[in-house]
Amino acid sequence: MRTFTNVQDLGDLKEAVRDALEIKKDRFSLKHLGENKTVMLVFFNSSLRTRLSSQKAAMNLGMNTIILDINQSAWKLETERGVVMDGDKSEHLLEAIPVIGCYCDIIGLRSFARFENKGDDYSEIILNQFIVNSGRPVFSMESAIVHPLQAFADLITIEEFKPKPRPKVVMTWAPHPLVLPQAVPNSFADFMNEADVDFVITHPEGYELDTQFVRDANIEYNQEKAFENADFIYAKNWSPFRDENYGRVINIDRSWTVNTRKMSLTNDAYFMHCLPVRRNMIVTDDVIEGPRSIVIQEAANREISCQVVLKRMLKSL
């Protein structure tokens, strides 16, 4: 495996999940794979779960880890070609990337959407420059439009808790005061569409996602109808994808907040969220603290999803 940005990069998805569950039984059995190998974790944006889980996964495999926080411990980087660099940016990404590649064997990259230009965000300028110019395998730790490590961890969690062979999984939009990217919902849809689940997306009108990720998912604009007989509720806010509203908040309707009454419509569903979560905006306290909340188990599986990816990349070196 040379890149990890989408579900297709994993190949056979059932085999990838089996691989994850085997790793979870003994996280340290493959430490020899990473001996004398280094992973560089490059952060253009802040992180908690991604940073900790990726570093722990690498350590489980015997790897050395270097964490580079671009905003705090490096020169400000220019990302555009043809720019006269007479401002506050001292180095161009086109020089920085191959230098980074000199000091490691694998690169993980985290770089969020900027919401300045939809075309730039969806062309994944920074991620693709790392893939093309680093000379190293590259995995996304969340980019402008995808977060595959999170979605893979979500799938592993669903596999562990599913009450029947083909569960109903509902991804619901929920209100948030700030503009959030589509990366998490895009990747969740990407993975669920390839998994053996009955997948439903529910959101207000105007919050449709990119069709390349939605594909054949069932879209339901009535949240309560979508919740009926669900086995898993995955709550997440995202901002509009459509051009006219890209980078804007157009709805903070609190009636979309996930609460106990809505969860009662489900098949005693498990509640999921990628974290961090705005309590009593996305979900009420009683739901996220309730016995069917599996947000902590979901977060713990971030270590496992990353370890599967690193294991496969190490084997490709």
C-alpha cells in the first residue's frame, strides 16, 4: 500500500476488518516490521485522537515517530505555484516535502479544508503534493475532503457491536455553530457504501454531500423517519457542499439535535460520533453518557485502523 485516502486503498474490505480484529488481539506481534523505520506525522491543523492514536499505532509496530507541527515548529509554508514569496512565508511546500521525505519512511498528513475556494479544497492540493513529491507512502490523517482513518475505525466498531449481519446505519446531520468540513461524513459514506450495511443519510435540504461519496445511499430528509429501526446512529455536522453556500452555516436548527426521544425510535441503536462533540448541540448529555453510547470504543479503534494501514505500508517498503 502506497497511499491511504479512501476505502478502495484497503482492497477487500472484509479482509481489512478481519486484519484489524486480529491486530486488536495482539497489538505488538508485528514489532519487527517497524524496526529502524520512521513515520513522520505532519500536522497543519490541531489534533487529539489522530495524533495520539497514530503515534501509538506506530509504536506498536516498533517504529520511530517524528511529529512535525507546521504551525508551531516550522517555517510558514507557501502552497501555491507562481507566487512571489515576498510575504511572511519563508519556504515553499515543493522544497519542504522532499526534505521531509529524506528523514522518514512513511508520512502521515493532516490538513483541513480552508473554505477559501471549493475547487482548491476538493482538488486536495496539499495532500496530493505530498503523494507526488515526497517519494514515500502517504496516508491521510484527515485532509480537506476525507478522513479515512476515522471511517475505518467506525467500520471496525460497527463490526464489533452489530446486532445482526446487516445492520441499519444512519448518518445524521446535527447543528453546530461553526463551519465544519465534509471530510468525516464523506469518508463515512465512502466506507458504509462498500460495507454490508443498510446505509441511510439524513440531513436538512441544502446539506447534500458530494455524489462521489453518497453514491447509492438512501437519502431521507425526515430525521425521525430515518431513525426508525436503526441499529447505529452516527451524528455529525457538516457545512453545505453546494457552490452557493460552500463555507457557510445556513442552518442551526436545534430540532436536529440527537436526543433520547429520537433514539427511542430506533432498534435500541448505538450512538456514534467521531469526537470532539458539542454537547447539547450535536447530542444531549443523556444520550452520549448513556449505555448505548460507544464513542469511547470508537475512538479507541483509531489506534487499530491506523495500525492496519501502517502494517500494510511497511510491508510494501
